[in-house]
Amino acid sequence: MSAHDACCKARGIWNLSSDRDVSTVGASGIGRRRSAAQADSSALYKAKRDEIAEAAIRIFNRKGLQGASITAVAEELGVDRASLYYYYSSKEALFDDVVRTVVERNLDFVKRIAASNISPRRKIRDLIVALMSSYGEHYPLFYIYIRENLSQVSDARSEWSTTMREINRQTTDAVTAIIEEGYADKSIRKIGDARVVAYGIFGLVGWTHRWFRPAESDVSAEEIGKIYAEMVLSGIEPPY
């Protein structure tokens, strides 16, 4: 057991018996402990959730949502699966958290690109390549996520839905700002509402869910991003 896990165990975080299935522990007891833990703002608790999320990303990437399980994530971490129920009630709850983590990372790089000193055209190029590369790296997480109707999720997922919609809004705002910057300095031809152009970029990348399978594709996600960037930039370059 690592020093980190030993510390977790000392605090009761890994206190579920390793030789018992979660069903024998008592769902209500676990639920109470999980609810209490959600209010725990300690760095230790957050670090363990992040560690689980990272392992889950690898499992969802390899197995997809249907093939994934709490057991598989536990095996990836080398811990008993009952321990994970202290943090997540189901693989669906874990999936929601993993998607949020990855989408937040995407928002971070979109904001960094938008705030950089490079030209708007270069920003658009870098944005499309980075976004498509992320889709490929975290396949099939985004393709499952983009089919999710965030306005019609269950009550249990309403907080997650609200958070995701806010992240989506901020991401769209950042890309829209890049388009507007290009309009302002005339490095991009003004073809219409900047937000519509931003939605078009997201749609172009998102539609790859219809045909892109990293393991089967002769073209990498990064290369697809470069091709799409050329398509977009060719369509919005100013006349000379």
C-alpha cells in the first residue's frame, strides 16, 4: 500500500473491507459516508478522486461506457472495488465526472489559445487541431457526451448538467471571441455571425463521431484536425 493510500485508510477513506462485496457492506452506510465526503474539501480527498478519474479515463477509452465497470477501474488502480463506492455510486456517476474533467481541460487550452499573442488565423488553426486531437485521445468519451441532452438528464445529474452547460458556454464564448478578433483586424473575412461560425467549427469536429475510429483509421486525429483547419481557414480567408 502506498503512503497516500495508507493515509487515506487512516482517515477512513479506504476503510471498507477488501474481502467483502459492496452489497454486503450496506448501501445506506456507504451513501451516508459518500454524502459526507462530498462536503470534504481536503486536498487528500480531491487527489484520490482525481486519481480514480484518471484511471477511469483509461478504462473508458479501452472499453467504452458499456464495457466499463467500477471493478475494471478498481483493477486499474490495484485496489478493491468496494473502496471506489466511497467516491462514486456508479460507473455512470464516474463517467460524468471523467467527462467533466476532460471538458474542463479543453476549456483551459481554448482559453489559453484565445488569450495568446498569435494571430487569429493561427489561433483557429491551433484550436481545431487541439480540439480534434483531444477527441481522438479521449475516444469515445466526447462522442458519448455530445449525444447527451443536457436539458433532459435525471434529477440526480442536474448539477452535473448545469456545470457542463456553463463549460460549454465559456468554450463557445472563447472561440467566438477569436472569430470576432479576426473580423476586427480583417485577417478573417466577415462571413456572418461569429457565434454561428464557432458553432460550425464545433459541429465539424463533432460530426467525426459518425465515422472516426482511432484504432481503425488510417488518418490520425491530429491530421484530421489539420485538414479541417485548412478547410475552415480557406473558407474565411479575406480576398486579396
